[in-house]
Amino acid sequence: MTTSAGDRHGEAERVGMALIRLNKMHACVVAQMTKAGMDKASFVLLATLRQLGPSRSSALAEAVFSDPSTVSRQVATLVKDGLVERRADPDDGRASVLAVTESGERLLDERRRQRNRAIGQMVADWPDEDLAEFIKYFERFVESYEKALPVFIAESGLGPRSEGKN
């Protein structure tokens, strides 16, 4: 039997509190990254651009649920730092696309290695079956979160997708 969303308040509270704890720890990591010269927003843009492949700034803004002017300012810093480059758009020579540079790729690869090493240490003593189940359910949760996020943003009146909806 499936339980309705309204009947999941207790479970939602537990997940929400765990997310708050996770976000608190993530904020600590972000603070350390900022001290090392890379703010979270720039890192998210860089990683998203790598995932998308060469893209227009507007597509990148859409992918990170941000407005184009904010993304444009952040991208300018990434370009200045040599992590992103502008290229002629192969579909429209008048426009440009953004692409991750070799330097940007190296930075992302190093951060990925650091992250994977840290997570590997955290779950080193977990039984294989527990880890496999956790991964399966965590990926399912993140997928549901990604699908619901645009609706949450619009309903809360935040972000570019909710402009003019008051």
C-alpha cells in the first residue's frame, strides 16, 4: 500500500533534518573551497558546464536554475581564471558557447578524486549490501529531488522560473 504525501510528515521531517545536517557539513567544505580560491557557485557552474558540454550562457543559467545576468558575471570570473573559454557557436557564428578548458578539467578531476577518497573513507566499514542499497536509494532520492526542484522554486516565488507569478 502506498502512503500519501500528507501521511509522510514524520519521515519528511527526518529526511529534512538529515539534509540540514548534511548542508551544514557541506557549508564547511564550501568555506574551505572559498579559502582555496573557488566559490561554490563557480564550482557548480564549472561542473554543470562539463556535464552539458559546450553551451550557451543561457542554457547554463537554465541548468542551474539561475538568471542569465548572474551566470554571466560568474562565468566572467571563470574565463578570467582560465577555467572556461568562449568559443564561436558552431550553429550560429554570431553567438558564442562556453566550454571548460584543460585547466578547468584538471581542477574538476582533482576535486572529484578528493571527494571520492573522502566518501570512500566514510563508508569503508559499511557492508557491501548496505552500501549498494544506500546508493540505490540515494540516487532515487536525488532524481526525485531534481524533478521536483523547478516546482518548489516556482511555488516559493524564488528564481527566474517564477518571475511575474505573484
